Amino acid sequence: MSINRAVPTKRQHADNQFISVLGEKDADSYANVEKHHASQRRNRFLEALKRIEDSVHYTPSNVFKAPYGYFRGRPVIGEQTVVNGGIYVSAAAHEAIVVDEKYGFLGQILEDLFKLSEKREKEGKSFKQGVLSDIARVVQQTLRFNPQGVNQLLEERKIGPDAKVSLDIFIEAKVGVARHQILLTAYLFEKLRKKGLLHGELVFDPGIQFEHAEDERLLYMNSVGKVFLVDPLKVHGQNIDPRTRAASKRAVAAKATPSAYEAVN
């Protein structure tokens, strides 16, 4: 008797690559190796601050709202800071990206995510079952991975390194790279947590794997301890060093609060 198995579509494969589960063996197999390499691991947030520390637009701060300081009047986005209202400064000299829902596009994308989830629920799947795939799909459709398109947009708008620019501009143009996709993903996670629909812990992976430092990633630990890696470059054939993956998983575990484990999702 033959058994029919559903074959994942290219779209589903991309979604699964964009947000994937970190296996338990990652940390166990590479713990000793990572311990040796930990001191050599680059931190994107420290490198970003080092790069802008002498800028007239940067103001140091140690307040809870802005532990990484302020850049061009907005709190700098870091490992576990609030995303909405903040500004992302790259380790490499790129545009400084403002994430702010008041400009309109982000709120609409959140509505699109809810519509997609409602469609899944009508098909008999719960919100929890499909939300990560829905986020992956919405982000990749909204900000199509297109380095050339991003460069062209920056040139056309005459946007130079560290110039303040809204994420909405890239959303409107429907182009982005890892940093844009990660910021949009983080915003959606943040909004779902505030609405009580997700209860896990979200962390920007501070590690830099590639020399170009354009490999932004997120880690999300749900309330039962399962860790998900959000990695835009993985969709496009870039593999993650297991040593980095192991350290990232431990970083999330160390930062997660007890309340993050109270719910199922």
C-alpha cells in the first residue's frame, strides 16, 4: 500500500529555512569548541557603538529604555531592547534604520499577518501551529531579499551611511536584506508578545559570522524551551557555523526570564 506524503513547496521550504528550530545536539556537540572560540567572537552591537561613539549624533546612556544610548534622537536597538520606536545601527556602515509604526506600513503588515492566521484557523489549524510560518511568509513577501535593489534604492534616495531612514521606505519599495527582514520580524514578534499571543523570549543574536557583518539573526525561545533561529541568509544558501548556533542558544537560555516559560507558545 502506498502512502501519500505531502511534498513541501518552494515557498514552504523558504519559510522553514527563514525560521528553523535549533536541535539539542548543537549545544552539546560544540560546547567545548565554542568555549575556545568565545573570546574571538565579534559582537555586532559593540562594534556598531565603537563605530559611532565619536559621532555628534550619538549620546551614551545607561537608562533602561536605551542601554545602548541614543542615535539621532532615538534609542539604539540592541540584543533585548524595544524595537518599535528605536533605530538600528549596523556594525558595517549602512543606513540607520528607524522602526516606528506611526508611519503606517508596519501596522498594515501586522493586520496582514492576522488575516493569514485567520485563514489558517478556518482550515483547522490553531494560531500557535502556524504563526511562525506566517511571520516568515509575510516578512519575505513584504521585503524581498534583494541586495541590488537595496543599493539602488539607497543611491536613488541619496541615503548615505548612518543617515536616518524609516524601514517603511524599504517596505514600500518591497526590497530588503537581512537587517531589514530581521527588524520587521522582531517588530512582529514584539507586537504579538504585547498582545499576549506569544510568551517567549526574543533576542537579537549579537554574533557576527561573516566578515561583511551583514548576517543579522534573531533567536526566539518559546515558553517550553524550544529555540528558533531566524536567519535570512540561510534561505539563500548561507550555512550557520554550529559553534555560533550553540553559543546563540545558550545566550537565549541565559537571558530568558522565568515568566517566559509559563505559557505553551
